[in-house]
Amino acid sequence: MKVAVSCTGKDVNSQVDPRFGRTAFFLLVDTETLDFEVVSNSQNLQAAQGAGVQAASLIAQMKPAAVLTGHCGPKAFQVLQAAGIPVYVGVSGTVKEAVARFKKGDLTPSTAPNAPGHW
């Protein structure tokens, strides 16, 4: 199973980025092998508006089983929910640690966004 994680760097030892829409990178991580693909989010870093929706659309195309992030705004959350992708917010630590907690069932999917728009 693959999960998308917002992160500050390009490997599983990078920190989970608390920002979903304006994260520098997403890692698409295989929860069994920790093999990963780096997905740049550079096009949304300086977006005046719509960064969350654009990032959510990008991730939805990759069809991960879940998204792990620190904060997710209402519009991005809605796009991911519409795509059937559960969002786990309040996630911190390294990508590797976050994936391990997800795999153990220590994370709970969110029922609502946890950040205002334009955060």
C-alpha cells in the first residue's frame, strides 16, 4: 500500500511538513518496503491562492491509500475526500516514523480539516 506524506526533504528521514498545500515535497511511500517516489510541489510553494486544491489534485492523481500531513485546509480536504483518500492530520516526526505509526494503526483518519483556508 502506498501513502503520500507531506515532507521537508527528499527521503524517508525528512521531517513531515505541517503544511499540506505549500509543502516542498510529497513522498509516495510503500508502507511495506519503504520504497518511495519524490513528488515535487514546487509549483504551489508561491501560489497566491489555490495551493491546497492544486496539491490535493496532484496527489489524487497518484491514488495513494492515504495522506499523512500536519495540517490540511478545507478545500484540499474536500478534494481528497471526494477522491476517496483518507487524510491523517496532526502527523509529525520523520516520514519513516509517520509511516510506521500509520502501519501500526496508531493514526486516526480525520473527519474534518484542521486548518483554515490560506494558512
